[in-house]
Amino acid sequence: MGARLGEPALIDWAHRAALYVVRRQQADGSWAYGGDSHQAWSDNFHTAYILMSLSQIMDAVSEPGATRTGSGSDFSNSLLRGYEFWTERFFLANGWPKYFPDRLYPADVHSAASAMVTLVELRGRIPGTLQLAEKIAGWAIGNLRDPRGFFQYQRRRLHKVHIPYMRWSQAWMMYALARLREAAEK
């Protein structure tokens, strides 16, 4: 993107940011939410954001006109390790997207939607991502969609939070479903 915008420095900055993130990947493939000791947890959607960003940066540093040395393959191992951790620890076999790797609840619509968007982004780079995205979409529609048509914010152990947050829930899920449909039609 930086080369297309006539701003090749953007690619270098993105590459440096990705190096920072990759160097902080845990031995199990996860990333902590933040750098401070009180930010040591890992969650579904922030992991999804990292995977999506790495994929996009890999493409950007490899595109014609990119001026930095190296290639997007610099991050392939990190992307694959992160993907394996994410898919093994954050999703149940039926597509249920867990918020945290070690807890079932809350089931969060944003976790489902950002996972679907990330999986669409990773198609062609990692096999089977669209199938997992479709499974998550089916689970979310069956378990987080309110009978009135909107997506509920969260499903907790004893109840559902029916708040239809526009930015956190509705917009992300509509974007995810549109991206999934677009990818399925290609």
C-alpha cells in the first residue's frame, strides 16, 4: 500500500512494527495483550488483529515498489505459529469463538466477527480458513443473533447480553458476513 500511495516509508514503518510484535511472540505462539505485567493475557480478537496485520504487512513488503530489504516471508513462521495457537485454543469444534483461550465464557460477537474477517484475510495463505470462518458464522447466527434481527453483544454462562452495540457488534458482524460472502463467491 505504501508503494501505491507514493509513501514507501509507510512500508518500512509497518515492517518495524511487525518486527516488534514478532519478537514479543510467546513460545506457545501467543501474544500478550500488552507489554506491561498487568497486560499479560491473550484474547481472541487482539490475536486476530495481529494475524491479519502480519498477513497484510507480508503482502506490503513484498509488493513491487517496496523499498525495504527482505520480504514478507520474514514473518511466515510467526504467522503460522500464531495461527496454530489461535485456532487450537480460541475455537471449539462447532465454531464457538472463545474470548480467552482458557475460558468458555463470554462468547462475544466481536470475537466471532473479527475471527471471520481475519480468516477471510488469510485465505490463500493458510488452507481451510474459509471453512472455519463459515463454521464461526453459522455458530454466531445460531447463538448470538437475536430473534429481532440484531446480534447480541455477549453470551455469558447464565444469560445473554442483548445490547445491540452498533460499532462493537453490528458493524463488525455485518462487515464479517459481507467479507465472507464476497470470498465465497470468488
